[in-house]
Amino acid sequence: MSDQDDLIRTAIGRLLAEKTGAAVISMRESITELLTLTGAALESLQDLLLEMAEVRGMVVALDL
């Protein structure tokens, strides 16, 4: 795993931790924040956000 992947996963983990207790999170808001933090490709962020949110039992509203 590259340093960029580690940065992205850490940023997503931190974002999801901040939203603990929320049943649904906004894809638009989350991606905007993550793009600012990481500068990563949009597709990578979307896929990882969905995957990591699902593991935590969260739903992501696809409001892009």
C-alpha cells in the first residue's frame, strides 16, 4: 500500500469517526472534504468511502 493510500484511508477513517452515530452520511459533503484533505482521485475516494462506511454499518447517500 502506498503512502497516498494510507493518507486516504486515514482521512476516511477520521471522517467516519466524526460521523459516528449517523445512520446516513452525504457522499457530496464527504467527498468534498476528502478531496480537500487528500487531493486523491474522485473514483478512488468514492469506492473507499462506500467500502469503509459499509464495514462500520453506515449508509452513504449517493447525492453527488
